[in-house]
Amino acid sequence: MTIDIIEPNSFCFGVKKAIDLVENICDEYKDKNIILFGELVHNKFVMNQLIKKGVKVVDFDKNTAECMLNSFNSNDIVIFSAHGHDKKYEEILKKNHVKFFDATCPIVNFSLKKIESSKLPIIFIGKKGHPETLASLSRNDEVYLYDIKEGIDFSKVNTKNVVVMNQTTLSIFEIEEIYKEIRKHFPNAIFTDEICNASRVRQEKVVTLEKDYDLFIIIGDKNSSNTTKLYEISKKSKFHDTLFISNISDLDGIDFKKYQKVALFSGTSCPKELIEEVKEYLKRI
Ligand code: SF4
């Protein structure tokens, strides 16, 4: 059996930048409580590594966020995740004199700024409840969510002209179908495709290599949007089987005898060592 690790893999620049920021803060503020406000990136292995460094991770939702932010004090350093956040969270911390850092990926930030400054109402295509979606909805009063699972009630979008924006980690194929549907309701809609290059290139690789392997293994966490999209695209292929795993323990009990050529893909928040571990595991069997 041959096993290839497909490029690009492991961290994208946005994830790497966010992790570097947290590590630098840990080194610089050893006497403070370092608090990640939500998961920095969607990968448990990475999060556990940061927790081992002494970082505390707090979960929140729309209803609990403000109360939690108000509970922090000047001994705390708060770090916002790579996915973006509601701007008013920063105001609460400023008011309470709590130091904070923003680990938002520059590509997400660019999209959020476009939302903030849009003069037209926006239809935002994204996953309901995802931090980037919540951040996007918070940046302008006229943002209507097109949820990638449930769609949208077009009758509630009370305007003729709209800008259509999207979460940066969606599927390049799925979004085309959604565009067609929106175009039927808003023939003059302006579409600004915000899918980031790190997600786009990996998705294209899944399609272009589909005939070259008989098994694709997608490595990353199930709550990672870009990894889930790789899996969804891959499993549509009739040329190969697809597995979606978080680590090697997910491979236990699987019979690999029928496979000759295996391709390993990873989401953008999956560390290199997890990918190498999968390769070593497969080489041993
Ligand atoms: S997947 Fe894209 S948007 Fe998300 S952190 Fe990486 S580069 Fe940024």
C-alpha cells in the first residue's frame, strides 16, 4: 500500500498566526490568567496543547458571552478566536480595563470589515452558530443568514438589492448552487466570494486527485468547517472510499487490505504530527 500526504496540509497561515500569537502571549504574560474566549481553532489536539501551556478556554454562547466578559478582571488576558467575534465584546473588556488580543484570521477580518461598511443589505451564507457566522451577523444591522443546512426565508429579506457574502471555509461547489437559488430571488444581487485560498486549494485537490487513489483519509475535527467540507466533497466521488478521522484511534478495526493507494488530506487546523502519525500507523499494518 502506498500512502501519500497531499499538499497543502496542516496549518494554514491564519491558524499558524493565531497559535503563534497565543504562544507569545503565554511567554510574555506568565503572571496573568490567559483566557481563550471560545476555541482558538477547531482542533482538540491543538487546544489541549495550549491548555497544557496554562491557557484556560471558556465556552460561551450569545446569551452568556456578556456576563462572562464582565466577570474578567485586570489579572486576566483575553484572546479572541481565529474565527472572529462580536465587536461589542471588545468594548466590554475596554470598559472593565481588561487587556485583550485578537487572533482573528486576516481573511476573516477582511470579510468582517466589508460587512461593517456595506451600504447594501447582506445575505450571509454560513453555518448557523459557527463563530464566524455569529461575528458576521453582529457587524451590521442588515445581515440576513442563509444557513447552509436550512436555507433562508426569502420573504423576510425586505429589499431589492443585496450583497451576498459567505463564511470563508464553505465548499466552492455548494456555494455555486446556493448562488443560483439566490439569483432567482435577487437577479441584481452582487456576489463577493469570500472562500479563502487555503480552503479552496484543498477542495480542488480532492477533486483533481479523485481517480489516483482508492482511499482518501480526511484528518481533522468534526466541528472544523473546512475539514467537513473536504469530507463532504470527497465522499461524493465514485472512484474511492473516504474516511473522516480525528486521530489514529479512529482507524481501529478498519480493514485496509483492499486498498492499494491511500491519500491523506488534512483540514487547516490539523497539526503535522497527527498526519505523520496516521501515515506511520498505515505503514505498520
Ligand atoms: S481556513 Fe482560511 S479563513 Fe480560516 S484561518 Fe485558515 S486562512 Fe483563515
